[in-house]
Amino acid sequence: MTPGKANGTETPTTSDDLGPDQTVGTEHEYSINDANFKPLPICDQLIKTLTGGFYVEALYGGIALGKELQKHVIEMRTLGPHRDLSILEKEMIGGMQSVYTAFEGKYKFLGLGMHPLLLLDETTFWDHEEKEFFDEFNRVFGIRKHGWLNIQALQINFPYMSEPDFVKKFNRIRSLIPYLVAITAASPFVEGERTGSVDNRVLHYKENQKKIPLICNNLIPETLTSIKEYEDIQEQIYVELRREGAELLCHECINSRGVITRFSRKCLEIKAMDEQECVRSDLGVTAFARSLLRAKEIPLEDDRDALLELTDRAVEKGTSAFRPELQGLYEIALATAHKSDRPYLPLVKRRIDEGSLGELMLKMGSGRKDILKTLDAMATSLKDNTPFFGPS
């Protein structure tokens, strides 16, 4: 199947019909750099400077700052989910500006799915509270590789209200994974080299736990008919971990597929997407995904082999892999969008028409000077919250 218009059955929505099942939370991951875009493994020092301790998560400027596995990356998120994306955006940008102000421009922050220039010996992993988890990851999987130490993701959390709601949303997101990967592909360089793919984060991410393939499952989860089916799969993952003596890692967040369930906060978390260059672009993707979840029906592929093939194409080529299909999905999203999502959707339209961020980065050039020029533009985009669409 290929996505197209939903047979004219969708109708525009109003601002008053967003119930609790329509809230959304986003998590954003940014690398910390010096003025020359050398990655700095100082997330712990930044958190301590701002909040007084080496905290796993702490509040600052009205947002939550958190550690990531890799110490050159810091996570930022709002304090709770929101219905209106403009409120989420305002909260995020206000908090981020507080961070910028606190350091008086000393550091440059970058989105993107990977740091394009990072060498693995330039970073390390978190070594404070919860260090034991990362030590165990390292023992079992060996995390000194790009699939661990050099990835940055945009994660979107959608609540579910009931088992039928869970099943519908999970399976819908599962079938959307290739298209979300295509739109958000933003990692065309590894160690300063062009690789032939525009989404190297996903390429490396799919391999990072290959010792236990069930954990990532090549990004695409199985179709579900019940919550119990998900719980059974989760238990199979725990069984494999126990065989490795890694009982410590038996937690719901170990599941690394493109969409997972967070039972602890009763939501579905999309993990398949590269971080974008600024919050506004992230929210364009968020509006697109939420609008497609609101649609009654979408003619999407559900065969796993077909979804794997589509994802591989998206990883290699971004939106150029299937532009007509993405345009069909956009029309559905536009028809079902809540009015608070509509201002953000044109950003996705431009990505579909002009290329994903990774495709645009390649157009800027692939020499080191070209990459540095691109990163300077990306850092400005993040600081000013201005989407990047290539050279003017």
C-alpha cells in the first residue's frame, strides 16, 4: 500500500476538540560545542553550573535539563505535555534562552541526528548517578561506537486512553516510521565524511544492540492486537538480558524500537527520528505526526518486510525516496490538523518538497569547511529558533 488522500472522509477540526488523549510531550537532544564546533563532553559540568549538582535531571529556566548517555549531549524538555504546540514552543524556547544567557555565548549548541565531526575519543559516557546502568550497557554491548556515543533523537510522546486507543496509535505509528525517518533524516556525515546515506543515526542505531537483536528489532516492531502482546515481547527482551547477566537493564526503556510504550507514564514514545535544527522544526514533525494519528483511516503498509525496505530507502535518500507518498500523507495531515498544529505543518511541506535536513546539508557541500559553515548556520537556527532551508 501507499499513502494517499483519505477518500474525502476527513474534516478540519476546531480548537476546542483536543482532549487529554491529544496532549503531546517532546524531548530534545543537543550537542555542546566550543566556538569551532569541537564537541565538549561536559554535560555534567553544565548541569552542575546551572543547578548546583551532577543531577540526572534538574529544573532550570522553566524546563527540565537531563543527562544523556553521551556526555557531549544534553537533553531539554518541557515540564509536562501540552495540547497547544505554541505553548510548548514558548516554554521550550524560554528555557533554552535562559541557558544561552547563563553561559553568555561560551558554548554553541547543535541539534541534528549525529555530530557530523565527532571522533569517538572526543567523548565518553555519563559517570555520576545511574553510572551503573551505562557500565552495564558497555559490558554487554560495547558502547564506544557511533550507535551509542554519537546519536541525537527527537522523541515525541503521545498518551493512550484505553487498550483500543493504544493498539490503534501503536500500529499507526509503526507504519509511519519510514516516512518519519525520511522527513527527519539529519545525519549525512560521520567523522566528517559523507557516507552515502542521509540518516546515519538510524543506520548505526539499528546495529547498536545487535548482540540481542530483539531489543531494536531493526527499528520496526510487530503489529499488535493487545497490550499483553507488547508485554510478552518486553518479557522476551528481559529473558535475553538475564541470559547475559544483565538483570539491571530490565526496564521498559531498554526497548529501542522505532516506537515503544512507556507504561510508567501511559504513553507511546516515538524514537525513530533524528533531532532537527531547531525547536520549531521539531514541532513541525510533531504536528504532522499528531495530525496523522487523528485521521480515521490511512492506506498505509503494514507488512514488516515492506516497512523494513521503505525504512532503508528513507535512511539512504530522505524525502526524495518517496515524495509522492509523503505529499499524500501531508494532504491527510492538513485535513485532520487541529488549528494549533496548522502553523507548523508548512515546515514539513517544505521538507517534503525541498528535501530533509540531511539532504539540504549535502547541498551545502561535504568538505570540512563546508560542514563547518553548515554547522554555524545550524547553531544560529537553534539559538534563534529559525528553521533552516539551505543557502539563501
